[in-house]
Amino acid sequence: MRLLLPPYGSATATFGSGISHALFIAGLYGLILYAQLHLRFREILWLTAGAACACVIVTFVAATHIGGRLLLVGRTDNPILAAGAMAAGLLAAVTLLAYHIDIRRTPLKALLAATMICITLTAIYLTGSRGPLLALILALALTTLVIVYGSRTLLIVSAFGAYGLVASSVLFYGPIRDALCPAIDLACRDPYRYGIWMQSLDAIASHPLWGVGSAFRFPGEIPHAHNTYLGMALHYGIPLAIFFIAVMAVTLSRASELKSKDEKFFIVAMLIFANGFMASDLSEPLRSFNTHYLFLWTPIFLALIRPHAAQDETHIEEAQQSSR
């Protein structure tokens, strides 16, 4: 509804110009519904990991040169969002290795999964994207704690805590850079986030209810907020930003109810990663058909769908057994 209402944020934006973004997300929801009805979860994991790995291999083969930051095939203008998609593939491969592959019985499958992990991790590093790397480390560490203790509160705190930690790394970037640069090359580059965050807060203060519109862009080299929750308030207003945060909280609560260990590990890890990622990028998760469909909306929809689907599958199995 907000996409249909002015202001649109740009003189060139017209009525309904952003509605296709919402339709794409609705289409993704339908695709996930179809996939979870016709594919086993481990098949979805293999497809995700394999697609990410293939993307990296094609990039290495097709790219005439790799200078500075790796620009992946399929997301050639933004290495940060490309890193988010690669992280989804990496976490899928980790889940396969942890829950679906017996190293003794199927060593070749284990080797394949390990190779996928190495390839996608290398690609994430070569994108030079520090936010996704930090979010990935936090996701792997915190997911282990959540799986061990199984606490809903711990999951919610972990996800929003990952967001806070990545955001803090930007706010306290000066001391971090002084401590790590030049020993770690990635720490030497200025993230340019703080200034645009302050501009975003000023714009939100001027348009708190409806925001500045989905098509709005700041002038200069950094056109958007580089922070999802801040960006939602900027583009759509504070009420919709609060609603989006509430959706994330409900999603995390539903993810904690998952019974299957592999599903819970992957979805929880992806949700924690997405929150960490959103602290430093992805200004507007409703805009355009993009890689955040894989690392943000896919785990959100899976977390909302799978508990109900698992209950239906259990009832069907019980009915089949009783009929015998």
C-alpha cells in the first residue's frame, strides 16, 4: 500500500512504479511454497550451495581480470550484495556437511561440500565486504549457541545483537582501523557509513510518518542509507519500519519452533546473518529483484512456512500409519 502512495522520492517516479517489487516478493513466497511441497530440504540446500559455487566458478573463468573487489556474475555492480548471496550458499553447504553427510560412508560428498565451503568463503573474502564477513562469523558462532540451548529469547537477542555489533563496528571504526590496519588490509578502507546515517536521520526527522519514498536517493557517491532498519524508516516512515522489525521478531520466534535440526540450523543461521548484514547495507529490502531475496526473504518465508508444513506432514504420516 505504501508503494502506491506519494511521496515517491523522485520526480521521475510515477504512481505504482514500485508495485512490481512487492509482486516479485509475493512471487518468491509462492515459489518457496511450491519448492517445500515438491523438494526435500536437503535438495534445497544442495541447489543453494551448488548455485553459489557455480556462480563463483563462472566468475573466475569469465572475468578478464580481478582487481580490487571481486564482482560476481549476476551481481556485477555491488560486491556487498553478492557477498550476501554467497553467504547463503556457504551456510547451505555447512548445513549439509553437519547434518546430511556421513564422512565415513560418503567421503566424496563430504569432500564436495567442503570444496563448496572453501570456494564460497574465498569469494566472500575477495569481495572485500567487511560487513557480510563479520555477520557470517557472528551467525556461525551464535547459531551454535542457539541450537545447543534452544532458547527463543537467545535467538532473538542473538539476531538483533548481531545487528547491533555490526553497526557498532561502523560507529567505532576509527579505533578498530588504528588497531588492525595495515596488518589486515580490509580494515584500512573507510566505510563512509556514519555520514550517510546522519543524513538519513535528518531526513527521517523531516518525514517521520510516510518517509521520503521508495525512489529517493541521496546526491553523491553514496546514494542510500546502507542500513536496513534505518532505510525502512527513511523510505517508508517510522511506523512501517517498526512493523518490519516486528515481522522479523515474529519470524525469529517461529524459527525457534522448528523441530528438524537441519532446517533450524540453516534458517537460524541465515536470519542471524541477515540481521548482521542489514546493519551495514541493504537500505531498502522491497526494492528491485536482487540477491537479498536469497539471504533475507527466503529464510523469513521458510521460518514462517516450515512449522506449519511440518505439522501437516506429521498429521499425514500419522493418518497413513493408522490406515494400515
